Amino acid sequence: MKPYFWMTDYTPQKEWIDRKGLLLWLAFFLSEVGAGLYIVSLFLEFWVGSLIGWLICALLGGGLHMAYLGKPMRAWRSILRPMTSELSRGIIIMGLFLILGVFQLAPGLKFLSGLPWSMDSLFLKIALSVLAFFVITHGFMTLSFLRAVPFWNSAIMPLLSLASGVWVGAQMANGLSLFSGHVEIVMILEPVARWFLFAYALSTLFYLWNAFHGAQASKVSVKLLLKGELSSTFYTGVVIIGFCIPLIITLYFCQRPIGTATSLIWIRFFCALIGDLALRYCIFKAARYVPIINSNITKGIR
């Protein structure tokens, strides 16, 4: 795109989705679904799930965030302004989540079983539930403060990320349960997964509806998803893989017991991962900056 279009046209946001920006797209996804897996496993007392969720947040989500920053040795300075910077607050919240997570997970290790506290500590469960909530919602919450990108500037964004984080986290817990032989956890999780799938689908629909009826720049973003250059990714990755297939499988389980239908659980698991990645990609890729100059393009006249 030519430089002057930035002032007169709806310019694509590229910093967080193109080239090195793909690291941030993946970092947001992994941090949020890792925290979702952790909080679901925490209430199920599924130690393996909590451990995997913690590792996803620490190694994959945190590692990709550091790689995106470019100069990790200087990145620590970003925590010095928590009163004015959403980035500072996010790093502090993630740090506290990882530190307290170590204390909560430690008694589950055989060689640390003599610690004076247990994994069932009420204080740790409450504190980590609150911190996991903020880890899940922080990425989209940061986007929702950016007024220059009306497609992101929506109070629905944190609710959407919460629904998607818990939904995908529940599917990851299902996969780990089947892999480790804890089939009973799948039975317990099914009602949770069912309701969060519906919440996820409705919040996505409401988010797009709100964006389409908002500023002109956000309407342009929605049109790119529905009938523009991103329509194939949106309809295939988000609508069909992310929502339709999991919904059909979930409705099937509403009528029949899960039983031995483990293949359907695995299909829904992979569809949840692919669909959520595709949705986040579309939200990042469709974002458009508001033009500085009130040209004929902004008025809908070309």
C-alpha cells in the first residue's frame, strides 16, 4: 500500500499479524488457552491439565511474547508503569500467575509432597482463578482500548476472549483426559463445554453485529470477513470448522451419552483449536485504521 493511503484510506493493521507480528497472534492464543486449560483443570483437581496449562503459558505464550519484543534484555522495563500501561499490567499479572502456579503445582510432585501446603489451598485456588481470568482476557482487553482501530475498540472483546479461552481450554482438558486415561473427566466437562460453546458462538455473533453497526472503519472490517479477501478463511476456518462441526458434535452428545465416541471428542478438540486460531487471525487481519483525512473514501464515495 502506498504511504499516502494511510491518511486517506482504511489502512490495514500489519504490526500484529504480518511477518514477526504472527508471533504475537500465536502468543495471545497460547497464553489465553493455556490459562483456560489451567482454570478448568484447577476446579477439576486435574493436576496434569493444570501443569500443561501452566507450561503453555510460561514456555509457549511467554516465550513468543519475548521473541516478539525483539530485545528481551530490555523488556523488563515495560513493567515499570502499571498505572498507565496496559502492557505493564499484563506482564505483572502473567508473572504473578506463573509464580503462584508454581506454589499450587509443587505439592503434586512426589519429591515435594512434604510441603506445608496442599494443591487444594483455598487461597491459591481463588488467587489463581482471578489471575487466570485476567490472563485470558488481557490480550483482547488491550485491543479494546485502541480507538484508532474501531473494529477492536469494543467492550465485547474481553467477553469474547473469556468464552473462547474457557471453551478451548475445556477441549484441551478433554484431550488430555482421554490421553491419560481419565475418561470420567470428559463426562464432567461436557456440560461446561456445551454452555461455553454456545456463549462463544453468541459472543462472536454479537461482536460482529455490534462492529457492523458501529463506526465506518469497523463496518469495512466486517465486510472483509463476510464478502472480502478474508471471507474464505472466515467461512471455512471459523464458521464451518470452528462452530458448525463442534456444534453438531455437541448436539449429538446432548441426545446420546458420550460412551466410547472418543473419535468425535478428538475431532471437536482439533476443530476448537483450528477455529479459534482462525477467528483470532481474522480479527487481527481485518483491523483497519481510521483515515486522518476526511476524504471521499471515508464518506463512501470513490
